[in-house]
Amino acid sequence: MGPVVMILIVIFGAIFGVFYLFFSTRNKERLALIEKGADASIFMSKRQDATPISKVLILNFALLLMGIGAGILLALILQEGFGITNEAIYPGTIFLTAGIGLFSGFKMTKELDKK
């Protein structure tokens, strides 16, 4: 087996291990609470009027992609307009504007939750 296959096995094994531990401990915790007489309704969401997760994911993903596009455009403008030839300009502006996009998505999600 090549080193690439081994790396993939380790990565997928780690991902599986994290999910397995999360779900198995959550299940054991819930069973222990039920055995002690806790009501099963404590496992349900308290807020029925909460914003659906699909809206939040779509909003954040759209703003992330718009931030990446704006970063590429800004880097191109800086490179062509101002003659900056540094190699770090593209990753820097892409990460900066993508972070700004995700931060604005966080703020917009808080506004959706208030409504």
C-alpha cells in the first residue's frame, strides 16, 4: 500500500472515530438520564420558532462564496491597478473577504433569529 492510501485510511478512520464517540456517548448519556427518571422532552428543542438550519447554511455558504469571489476580484484590481506583484496577495485577500462574508453571515443569522 502506498502512503496516499494510508493517509486516506487514517483521515477517514479519525472522522469515523469522532462521530462514533459523539453519538455513542450522547446515547449513553440519554439512557442514563432516562433511567434516573428524567423526562424525554428535555432532548427536544425548546424553541419551535427557531430559524431552520437549511436557511442558515445556505445564507452562510452564499456569503462565503461571494466573499471568495470578491477577494479574487480585489486581488486582481490590486495587482493590475497598483502593480503589486506579491504572491501572497491572492490568498490574503481571499481569506480576508471570505472571513468578512462569514462574519456578516453570522450577524444576519442573529437577525433572522430575532424575528
